[in-house]
Amino acid sequence: MNLGIVCYPTYGGSGVLATELGMALAHKGHNVHFITSHQPVRLNFLNPNLHFHEVFLEDYPLFHYQPYVLALSSKLAEVVEKYDLDIVHVHYAIPHAYAAYMAKQMLKQKGINLPIVTTLHGTDITLVGSHPVYKTAVEFSINNSDVVTSVSDSLRRDTLRLFNINKEIDVIHNFVDFKKQKDINDEDCKRGTLANSDEKIITHISNFRPVKRVLDVILTFNEIQKSIPSKLLMVGDGPDREKAEILAKELGIKKNILFMGKSDEIREILCFSDLFLLPSETESFGLAALEAMAARTPVISTNTGGLPELNVQGETGFLSDVGDISEMSKKAVFILKDEERLKRFKDNAFDHAHKFSLESILPHYEEMYRRVKENCC
Ligand code: GMT
């Protein structure tokens, strides 16, 4: 099949998922064309079936904002026609589903039919998409997609609650490619460079947006380190990083926290992590937590959104109410203070992550594409 993929090329979960999906499809012999503003961060081109088309923007003194949707829809129409794409799969509704709809209309005029698949990832629905400024256009784009998927059952329910949707929404969970996890052997896993042998390593990875509640990560770690010698790795960057650094300093624990910034070495970092903290306000699925589990790291998370579809209470980690620092730190200490128990949680996390392996999830996407191609429009 010839597929187009549109996504945010940055460090966010939707872009990572879309890139991993495209690479896996190319590996299976599909031709995959990424149409994005920059090269997606995890995209490597060691496959002749992978192609990248950059969406360029032209500045003009009249523009207050550069019209990205216009440029994207033009590029989409051009690439679909030139490479005879069967389907365009857009990740994150804003503004991708809207741009794809416009491209579809442009191509219709030329007698070309373009089926559109839209995958909803979370904040495009729960935070930004349902805001009155965007809601009408987002609802319109979802209803005018040929197939709509969401990354969790919780997000599906949220979408139906927040919008007036006249379509089925298929749930296809996030996935992780275990083959890439296995690439890291014990020698490459350099735990000793970051912590002493008697210390545990606790990790948080995100884009440090307010929804991630990074201050709760610091507060939870502050409680944990009172009874467990440990280091905290803060991986990523974003609006709340400075606040988190200030809080760490005020609490006098900055020497035990490493703010690493954005990293391309997520798997290398996770290989020596003992516990993953994800105290998000809302989380449609929690791809970062799944990647942690696939690297044998148990998860202390909140119980919002789709997290209960991934993290199993008392088995792969624990789930608490948003903001319940006391409960999150107690549960973290419970896991970390006993080596046998920690090993059990690590094994459970790893085993459970297989439910979301590439091999289990990819066929759902392929089957959906086949259905779209055969029946669409
Ligand atoms: O979580 C983020 O800040 C990034 C965000 C995105 O849209 O790039 O991630 C969302 O999509 C991921 C992949 O489907 C999900 O695993 C994340 O849970 C979801 N984030 C939120 O819902 C906050």
C-alpha cells in the first residue's frame, strides 16, 4: 500500500507513535511518505520504502502567523497525486485532520479519491480541541474523516462526551517495538555513570507541559529520597522545567536530580531506571509509561484517562488520584525498598507491556487500512 503520514515531528508522543508506525509499515513492505514540517525525530531512513516531504512555509510581511494549514494541504494534495497514495493517515486532529479534508476536496476536483484516517491522541481532544476557539473545526474534521481511531477507550469516551460525533471510533492502543529494546545489552547500560551502586534510579520523561505536573514529580521524589537512597532523572524540556528546578533547589535536593533536557537516548536511559513517575493531570494512554514498562520499569502514575488501561494496580505499579503526593511516594517506597518485590514489579511491567507490542497492535492498523481501501468513499 502507498501511505501518507502526517504528524508533529517533535518529541511528543503522537509524533513518536506515528513515526514508529510508519517505520514498521515500511519494514513490512508498504511505501510510507511522511509529510511534516521537519524530519520526525525518530525517523531513520535505512529503508528504501520510507520517504520524507517537508512542508515549507513562505514568509510575507502581511502575515501575522504563517498559514501552515494552507501549506500542508497544498503539499498533501501534491504528494498524493505524484506518488499515487492510497490513504493519508493524520495523527493529532489539530490542524492535520482539517488540512487533510481540504486536500481531499482539492483532489476531488481532479477526480482523485483520497481516504483520510484520523488518529486522536489526547490533548487534541481533552485540552485544546474542545476549546471554543477550535471546537467547531475539530468536530467538523473528525466527522469528515473516513475512519477515526483513538489511542484508548478512555479517549474514545472523552471524544463522544465533548463533541457531537456521528462516526464510529475504533480504539487502537499505542505500541512499543521490543526488538529495539533488546538492542541494549548490559554492557551498554551504563548505570554506574549516574548513580552509586546503593542508589535507585527514578525517571520521569515528558515535554514538561503543565498537564504533566512535573512539580508533583519533584515533590514525590522528595518524599521517596527520605527513606530510599536515590537519584531522579528528569528527561525532556518544556514550560515547567524552570519551576521544577527552582522547587528542587528550595527543597535542597537538586544534587540528587539530573535535568537532562531533551534526549534521543530514551532506551539507554530506561535500561537503568528502577521506577518511572507519571503524575499527569490527564493522559490519554501514556506512551512514555509503556516504553518504561517495556524496559522493565514499574510505573507510579495517576489514575486518569487511559492510564488504567496500561498500568495495572499492584502489579505493574500503582495508580493514585491526581496530586496525591503522599500516596504516590508511599507506593514508590513500597516497591523500591524490597529487592525481591522490585524484581517482581519489574518482571510484571515487562510481561504486561507485551500486550502492547508492535506485533500485537500493527495488524489492527493494517486491517483498518485494508478496510478503508476496499470500502471507502
Ligand atoms: O503527552 C504529551 O504531551 C504528548 C502527546 C502528543 O500528542 O504528542 O501525547 C499524547 O499522545 C500519546 C500517543 O498516543 C499518548 O500516549 C499520550 O498519553 C498523549 N498525551 C496526553 O494525553 C497528555
